[in-house]
Amino acid sequence: MPSNIYTPTSEFTNEIIDQDLLNKRAVSEAAVITRIGDRTYDELLEDCKMGHRAELFLILYCGYTDNPSGFKDLYAPDGREIEIKVVRSEHNIGKVLRHLDWMRLTCGYDVADKVYFFELSNAYQLKWTGKFNGERYVLEREIVL
């Protein structure tokens, strides 16, 4: 049940996330990823956990629901599909936006129109949102949930 002390823009740490659920989700996702680049399995698994921590925060505390379709992430409380990305620096956002463009426009994947970008430093925090504008993914001037 969502807690009324958290909102999607609240800062959170790994300690409030159900670790068994996190591990189950991350291991399951890592097992089906075929494009791992130069990452080791442990690095891939940690990348999966980074994303799933943000997803689980929104599911467990903010009223979002899981989207069980393939690599889809979440449904917002109003039913919209949301793509979740976690970056360690805002400098990585451009690369992520270009990757989303490539996935949607070149590969033909059904990627959500809305993207939430969490930044991970000492804690996780939703810092930016993006959207598909009909031609490409763009960052929004302010957080729009």
C-alpha cells in the first residue's frame, strides 16, 4: 500500500526497498538481456538493480504499478506507461535520450512516451522527466509527472 509520506520526487535510499523483491526482479531481468556491451554479469546485475530500486520505490510507496510486458517499466496511477532511467550524472541524460530514440525509431520497440530520470548520488531522487515529442525524446523544462 502506498505511503502518504512519499511522493515520486522524494529522495530515498536502498534501505527502504524490499531486498528480496529487488534481487528477484533484477536477476530475472539480467537473465534475458542480450546486449551487455563490455559489462561483466555483476555490473549488468547492479545496473538492473539501480533501475529496479527506482521502480520499486514508485510501486511500493507512490501508487505506481508494474508493467509486466517485456522490458516495460511501470504504469503511473493514471494508467500511462512510464520508462524509468537511473543516471549517476546529468551528463548521461543525452546519451540515454539518444538510446531511447534509437530503440523506438530505429529498432521499432514500443517504448513509453514518458521517461522519469532518477539521479543516484548518495540517494535516489527523481530529478528530470522527458517525453517523446512525435519525433524524438526531449527533456522537459520542469518535472512533469
